[in-house]
Amino acid sequence: MSSVIIEEGRNYLNASASLKSWLLSTDHKRVAWLYMASLTFFFFMGGAAAVLIRWELITPAADLVRHDIYNRLFSLHGIIMVWFFLVPSIPTTLGNFLLPLMIGAKDLAFPRLNLLSWYIYTLGGIFTLLTVLLGGVDTGWTFYTPFSSMFSNSYVVLAVTGVFIVGFSSVLTGINFIVTVHKMRAPGLHWFRLPLFVWASYATSIIMVLATPVLSTALLLVALERLLGIGFFDPDLGGDPLLFQHLFWFYSHPAVYIMILPGMGVVSEIITCFARRNIFGYSFMAGSILAIAILGFLVWGHHMFVSGQSAYAGLIFSFLSFMVAVPSAIKVFNWTATLYRGSISFEASMLYALGFVGLFTMGGLTGLFLASVAVDVHVHDTYFVVAHFHFIMVGGMVTAYLGGLHFWWPKITGRMYHEFWARMAAILVFFGFILTFFPQYMMGWLGMPRRYHTYAEEYQIFHVLSSAGATILAAGYLLPLIYFAWSLRYGHDAPPNPWRASGLEWQTSSPPPVHNFTQTPVVTHGPYNYDPRNEGQRRVTDL
Amino acid sequence: MSPTSSDSTARQALREQFVHLEQQREADTLGMWIFLATEVLLFGALLACYTVYRLAFAAAFEAASAHMHLWLGTLNTVLLMTSSLTMALGVLAARARARGYILLMLVLTIGLGTAFLGIKFYEWYLEYSERLVPLPGLEFTFEGVNPEHAQLFFNLYFTMTGLHALHLLVGIMIVLVMLILTWRRYNPLLLEYKVEIAGLYWHLVDVIWMFLFPLFYLVNPRG
């Protein structure tokens, strides 16, 4: 069926209204909403843990919660934010919604598998919720052995089971996306005509598919050791607890690229639109996405410089970690070059995208500090590391997620949100973020250890600044809940292409009809169409 | 077959998101290949553990391997390899639309796979009675070099053969589904490639065993 008669005003949102039609929908656009609901829930749950942590850390003494509760708070914050928010975030919401639209397809390759992925995610989430309700886990999100396998008195098996299950959701989504990009592209849509968001989603999916099984094995072995005493990491048996770290980080380093690559894809779409310029260096942008994905598998040992691994291993991992920064840097340079001589406007999503470029760069540069073995010896397990990854994950990824939500909100909901409040929120997020996390670089450098419940007096000023910033950041995150909800009821109707953006998703109505397009599009040029007068640019993308 | 009935067979076979059947077949097949890649990584992580410990405790691993039931393991290897042959023949039969042969080959495949599992369970029982199972509540006794390191060998053995058996069980169920579909005269345009996809999974389970067999049984074959 390539042409369907569309009734006036019927789209995927109003096509059917029952709860069953939402919970059993295989329409990728509805599945994206299911994920958006779950993700928002987990984001605020992980955020609540963060609020308690930052509140506690205002004073050096332990006056809000007991030590073991504090350990459970930061563990749950990490577990929830990494596996139940960041890893799925852009892929399952924006990716699910936009991927078929961007390639001119009716749906993903495997719509039923997509729905199953959400149910599996939900099942994993239930295990995590159970863990929280029963009292939590205190091993940190990293589950290091032998503490997790032998000594912890918390709900380790329950927690790792939740993560194990949600891993399947990741893998199935990854398979779906890869097959979709390979097999479902519209006529004329060659690989080098794909939007960078599609490239980013594709590379993310490759990492998801190859890295996640290793985590599954690592967690399975921890569970087996706890439940059945099968000691892989038990030193009494000659087992090596460090083996767990190798297996864990072999997944978890690529995982951070799973988390950031989709954000980079989003930023490319937004910056081109609001600078009114085609992307600078399209093939290098696509190539660097792939390079990040591949090199990301080779650097896991930089989490283990002080673990006792050999100095030669440290040397090699350090060198490779410097290498993996290069493609990321290329992207930053190319975004900057795209802005140059552009006609720039500062819509809310653009504010987020620009914020991403700045904050990601800072986070990335501090990654290089950490990649130097000599420096890392001093700052490993301090707040310097915490600041580094929050700059990338929050300053980068969450910012990109919000930017993407704003950019595509009119397409997804058919409504315009209130631009003034959106810009306010973006500004609050940006400045709140810096106040929260910049002091953490400083105190980490001065020696404040991470995961510490109590600390020396000299660090208090930094903690107070950080917690103050967290309050502003929280306000910035709560605002969108309000004005997005408001827009669903009272927002202006969105035209098909409110931002005059390029991309197939903007060629259909807002919101799209159930089958996305009234007629299968035929693609005749590259993904970015902002700069018709610049012949040089067009030639590169117009392959 | 008249043109109109094969058209409608093709139309019924085509899922809504696809434009033509060839695209659907390619997508389903690619999906299975990628899934197989994830399985390689899953077992690969365990193989990495095995490698680390074998390099560290070579003598203990040799001694432990001598306790494996080599003939049962060899028999199992022959059975599983033969089942891969029957599966491959089943795929050829599906392409030739030879329903009788498909049924025969799939039944043989299931039979051989089930026999493998039976022998595996028997082996585990033997190991249990030889007190080589390192579970709580069970005595683990090992004479000779370093029983702790030997215990690592057996931890790996039971975990990896256990995980493999689980995958084989899933494989048997998948082939059983193919058998039922063939019996009920399922759309032959679909059956043709779905049997192939089931075959891909089956062959992977076989390949994994081809790694497990030498790593556990042949460390010290003259032992």
C-alpha cells in the first residue's frame, strides 16, 4: 500500500484514542510517546536522588541521611540516569519518531519488535523500582567486584537483573534501527544523502548491539556469584576482581558514546537550520561519527589506570583515548564553521544546541586531562571525574535532548510551545548547569573524592555553590514540563514546517498521518538545503 | 499455481511497512545476522574470561580437563554437526518447496538437538556424582594440583555449557515452530526464508559448541 486516503485532520495522535490503542500500538510514533513517558518518569526519579545528594552535601557532616543510605542514593542516581534515561533517551524517543520519517519510510523495519522493546524496558524498570522500594543497592552504578559479588548487603541481584533486562531492550532497538537504515530508505536516498541524525542513530545502534552483550555477561557472572557461589571474581579461587572491571568497562565506555552520539546528531540538525547553512564538511561529520563509534571500543582501560593494570596497557589506552578525542573535535570545528557567516537566530532549540557545543567541548577537553595517565593518578575518583562526565552527559546530552524536543515538538504534537518560557528555561539550564558542575572541577582538582558522604571543611564552599546551581538547574528542567503540557492544550497549531527546516520529516503534516507520508517521497538531493547560492557546499552534499 | 493466487499469496505475506517481499526478506535476514553478532559478543565475553584464567592457571586447567567425559563430548559434537547438516538440507528443501523433505529434515534436526541435550544433562549428572559441581551445598572435590584453580575451570564449564544449552533449547523451539508452520502449509514464500533464518541461528549454536568442545574437552586429551 503506497497511497492511503487520509481524512481531513486525521493524524497518528487522533487516529484512535483508547488506552489499548496506545499500549498495543506498533506505530513508531506512538511507541516514541510510550518511551517518552517512561523516560520522563525515570529522569525525575534519578533527579530526586540527585536533589537529596546535593542537599546532603551542602554541609560537611552527615546530617540528612545515614552513610548507607547515601551510598544507595548515588548508586541509584547512576543506575537510573545511565540505563533508564541516558542510554535510551534520544534513540527511543526522537530516534523512534524521526528515523522512519527522515528516510521516507512508513515505519521501522520491525514495528512489533519496537513495541516489545518498550515492554522489556518497562520490565527492567519494574525491577529497578523494586530495588528502590526494598531498600536499594549500594555498590555504585559500576557494581565493582568483590564488593558487589561477595560483600554488599544490598539488593545487588535485583538491581543487576533490572539492568540485564533493559539491555535486551537496547539491543532490539539497535537491531531495528540498523536494519531500517539499510533496507527502508526511500528511492534516491543514498547513504551520503542521509541527515546526520540518521548517521548518528545508526552508529549508536552499532555500539548498542555490540557492547551491551558484554555487560549482560558481566552482570550475569556477578549474579551467579552472589546466588550460586560460582566465583569468577573470587580471589580465594584465583579469580580476579579486575576481570569484572575489564568486562564492565568494555561495555560502559562505548556506552558513553551510545549516550552522546545521538545528541551530536540532533545538534547538527538544529545548527544547520538556525544558521541557515548546510553543514560544513558533511562527509567528515559522518566519518567522525563512525570513527567515534569504532575507536570508542578501544579505550576502556582509561577507567582503570590506577587499578593495578600494567603500565604498558595504561600507555596504550591513554594514547587511544587521545585519538578518540580527534573525531569529536572535528565535529566541534565543523559546527563552528557551519555557524560562520550564517544567518543565526536564537530560538530555544538553538540555545540548547549552542550550549551543547560549549559545554561538550569543555567536558571533552577535561577528558583529555583524564586520558593523561600522570594527571589521572591524581584526579581519579575525585570530583574532577564527576564534573567531566556531567559536563558531557548533562551539559551535552541532556541539553541536546531538550534541544531536540523543542525542535521537533511542533512535528510530534502539532502544537507550538511558548517561545519566551522555552528560552528562559534554556538560559536557566545553561547557567544553573555551570554553577552546579564547574565548582566540581575545582574541588576535584583540590582532592575532594567522589562518592564521599562527609568531607573536609575546605571543600564546603564548592559544595554550596554546586548545590545552589542544582536548584537553578532543577527549575530549568521543571519549566518544560509546564509549558510543554500547556502547549498540548492551548498551543497554536503548528504548520508542517515552522522552522523552514530541511529534511523529509518536515515535508509531511504536523503531526504526521499514521503512515507518515501520503506518497512515498523520492529524494533527489542532499539532506541540507539551506544555502542554494553556495555552489561549493551543494556539490559536497549533492552526491 | 495460477497468477492470481500467487499474487494474493505474495500480498498476504507482505508486512505493511515493506514495499516488496524481497525487501522484507532482506530485512528479516539482516536482523538475524545482527542478532547473531550480539550472541558472539555474549559468548565472547565468557571466552575472554576463559582465556584469562587458562593462561594464568594452565596446569590446573589441563588437570581439570582430564575429568571431562571425552567420548560423550565427542559424540555430542558429532550429533550437533550432523544436525547442522540436516538443518542446511531443510533450508534447501524449503527453497525447493519440497514439504515432505522439509518436515523430515526439521524432525531430524530437532531429534539430534534433543539428543545432544539429553547427553549433556547426563554428563552433568555424572559430574555431579563425581563431585565436580562447585555449587553451595555440594561438595567439590578435586585431587591434584590446585583445586581452587580447577574450580575456576568447572565454574566456566558449567556456566558456558549451561548458557549454550539454553541457547540450544531456544533453537529447538524455533525449529519446532518452523516444523509446525510447514505442517500447516504456511505461505511457502515466507517459509522459504524463515527456515533459512532459523538455520542461521541453529548454525551459530553449533559454531559456539565448536569453540566449547576443544576449550573444555581437548586441553589434555591424552590426560
